[in-house]
Amino acid sequence: MKKKILIVEDEAFIAEMYKIKFESDGYEIVLANDGVEGVEKSGQIMPDLVLLDLMMPHKDGYQVLKEIRGNKKTKDLKVYMLSNLGQKEEIDRSMNMGANGFFVKAHLTPTQLLKKINEMF
């Protein structure tokens, strides 16, 4: 069975780029274009992995992470932050709030990110 990845990313171009890359490697990809949709879809589809952007309209990644971790149904989902904000403060805050890891977009090509995801499964 295909592994499901939920990508919560408000920049459509970036989300679509990851979607195409990951689907070509056999993953089922679901996109959410803001934090509100990200929280909803995480509970609906119960993905194997959530890639969560930090800076988004309506709800930022911290709020989404807090809601995912605060919900009995979704609290154990694997959630990795995916952001261009790679400052130690953002990484520490994310990890302290329960993120499983943190990827800095600018430091990883889609191929490199895919390789890291493959290593998780």
C-alpha cells in the first residue's frame, strides 16, 4: 500500500513541485494550502507523514502542530516542519512542540528531501 504524505504548504508552486517528485517515487500525496485545511485533512486522511510549512495564512505551522498534537486521533502522526526559516529558535520551538524533525527548504532540493523521506519508511 502506498504511503500517504500530507503537504501543508501555501505556495502552490512549491507544493506542486514536491507532489510531482514524491508521486513519481510511489507516494500518495495530498495537498493542503493553508493551516486550517492542514488540520482538517490530517484528521481525515491520517497520513503516514505530514510536511508542514511554518509561515502560512490563517494558521501558521506552530498552530497546526499544536492542534495535531492536541487531538487524540492525530497526536502520533509523524510531523516534519518544512520551512525557509532555519533559525535555531524556530527549530527548537518546533521540536519542543512535538515536531519529529525540521527541514530547511533552501538547504534541500526536492530530490534530497525525497531521499530523506525514503529513509524514514
